[in-house]
Amino acid sequence: MTTLPRQRGLTEQAADAAIDTACRMLRLPSIRKEFPDIAERALKEQMSYRGFLAELMMAECDDQARRRSERRIKAANFPREKSLRAFDFDANPNIDAATVHTLASCEWIKQGQPLCLIGDSGTGKSHMLIALGTEAAMKGYRVRYTLATKLVNELVEAADEKQLNKTIARYGRVDLLCIDELGYMELDRHGAELLFQVLTEREEKNSVAIASNESFGGWTKTFTDPRLCAAIVDRLTFNGTIIETGTDSYRLASTRARAEEPAKAG
């Protein structure tokens, strides 16, 4: 067992070495990194011992919180980075900024409520889904992102390998399950039933957020059994928030605007 020498009257060089060693042993990388700068500032500003210690401890706490957020965001398996700050609300007036910022508080996740983002391609559904999922991860919630078809394929494979209950339980544990591209492809009855099991496992306990290019009336193309389709819609809308992102692709409009700029300049 390694111990540090404890003696009075250490030189500054020896004290710095002892602090460095202690931070390594105690796994305090931020204090180890920030200590020289904070110590110099404390000397200049004549901080009290308590103030100096508080600065060191807060630096470590802030950095550990940041690293935990980064781990949760990575574990969510988002396909790309998206943020609410980067979303252009002016380009899509169908999406109410106040509603979205209220959702960013994550109270709906705390209550286990669902969220549905419905609209055509290019209207910001996936951006919003990933951005709100990222906000949740940053606030300490466990989040998982997946495509609808990928989730169903995983459930079918798990059923074939007698691992279905384990897989459903794993998806049931996360605080927020983000399902993207629901409605893009038809699901057979078996796949739809497996997805329904996941939704039932999470019902009124943990939140589900979905993005779909089909209005609820068109979901019978994806879920061909009318009764099962109705039950899935019920699970995804009860006590939830529905945001309709519209039909006009601002992504396409943005591309056209960029293409027109050289012509105008000429």
C-alpha cells in the first residue's frame, strides 16, 4: 500500500509533488490539473483557506458532472450531434419554440410521459428528437436512441435467441427511449407485436419519444393490424405532447436558397 509522507514544513516543490501524487491516488484529475492556477489566483486575491478549498472542490465537481454527461450522451447512441441552440425556429414556424423549451426542462420525462414529433422529411423531427434526448442526458437521465426498424430487428433476433425478456427489460430501464423513423417501413404483425411489448413495458413509467413522417391516420400502413395500431397510438399519445412539424422541408428550402445565391451574385 502506497502512503504519502506527512511532515511539516514541506517546500513548495515537495508540496506540489505531494498534491500531484494524492490527486492521482484519489482519482481527482480536475484538482490535479487546476490546482496550480487556482493556487496562484488564491494568492493574488488573498482567498481564505476555506475559499481556496471550495474553489478546488467545485472545479472537480463541475468536471465530473461534465464527464458524466458526456458518458450518458455517448451511451444514448445518437447518430450525430444536434442541439436546440442550433435549431432554426424561424425557418419552421410550425414548431413553437416555447413548447420545445418547456420540454427541454425534462419534466415530461420525470412524469414518464410520451412525445410524438409528426411531419414530413426535412421538417426538423430528427433534429428535435436528438436535441431533446441530449438535453435529457445532460440533466442526468438515461437515454437511448434507435431507429424503429433497427429496434424491431433487434427484438426479433432476441426472440429467436430466447433473449426477448432480457432485451425488453433493457429497453424498459432507460428513462427516455427515442425511436426515430417510425412509419417509414411496414412492420409485419410479429415485429409490431414485439414493439408493442416494449411500449407496454414503459407505459406510464418511462418516457418514449418518437419521430414519424406519417400522421396517426396513416399508421395503418406500418401497423397493418387495426387493433394493434390503435393500441400503439394509444400508448404513444396518452398524457403526451404531440408536435406537428408540418410538410414544408426547410432543409430543401435551405439547399435551394444556397443554390440561388451564386445566381444572384452573378
